[in-house]
Amino acid sequence: MATRKTLHILIPIAICLLVAFLAAIATQTSVNTWYVTLEKPFFTPPSWLFAPVWIVLYVLMGIAAGLVWDRGFYHKWVKTALYHFGFQLILNASWSIFFFGGRLILPALLIIVTLFIVLLFTYKWFKVVNPVAAYLLIPYIIWVGFATALNFEIWRLN
């Protein structure tokens, strides 16, 4: 049924965008003050790039989660995949709270390393349930890997 599938995709997109909104609130507390004073590596992207990239990634994450959910939450593998997804989403929001909200670079680094690891497990379980959903996570995995390197270098330089 197309309506059920649509809801199964729209609800996770809404949840992901809510997490994005909460992360943006934490980010706004210091992105234009504290963050600009930090020493950053040469590969730091321009600040204007982060918001559009994250919006696209959150939408892709929501679509991916919706495709997995649509396979039936009664299924053990679907539950496992979505539990991993939920955990990585919590870590994702936690990173913004620690890095920007708390200005805690090292704890944020530990969170993003954990996020990356949980995200790889999420990818694995999504691939078991729905390979297309897993492939939709690839840009997110790449971006989190890049963000991990960026976080590490900011910690190292500061």
C-alpha cells in the first residue's frame, strides 16, 4: 500500500529533521563566536556548506529508515536495524550538544568516533533488510568520516 510506505518514509524524515533542528539550536550557541576563534585544519569547508549538506543527509537518513521500517517492524532484523539507527541519531545530536553547546572538543571527538562505528553497524543491518536503504547512508558515512577527521584536527590544533 503506497500510503503506508509514504508514511513510513515521511515520519522518519520528520524525526531526522527534528534532530537537525535541535542540533542547529546547540550549534547556534557558539558557531559564530567560539568556533570562529578555533584553529582549524586546511581542509575545513566553508561554514555555509554545513547546513545544506546536513539537511540533505538528514532527509536521506529518513528515507533510508523509512524503507527499512516499511519491511515490517515485527521482523527481528528490521528492529535491530532501526535500534542501531536510533542510537546513531542520538549520538549525532549529542555531538552537536557537546561540541558546540558545551565547547567540549575531546568528548565530542569520542562521541563522533562512536557515532561512526555505530553508523557502520547501522549500514550493515540496513543492507540486510533493504540494500537501497543502506546505499542511501553512504553519503552520511562519508561525511561523518570526514567530520571525525575534522574534529580530531581541531582537537589536535587547539
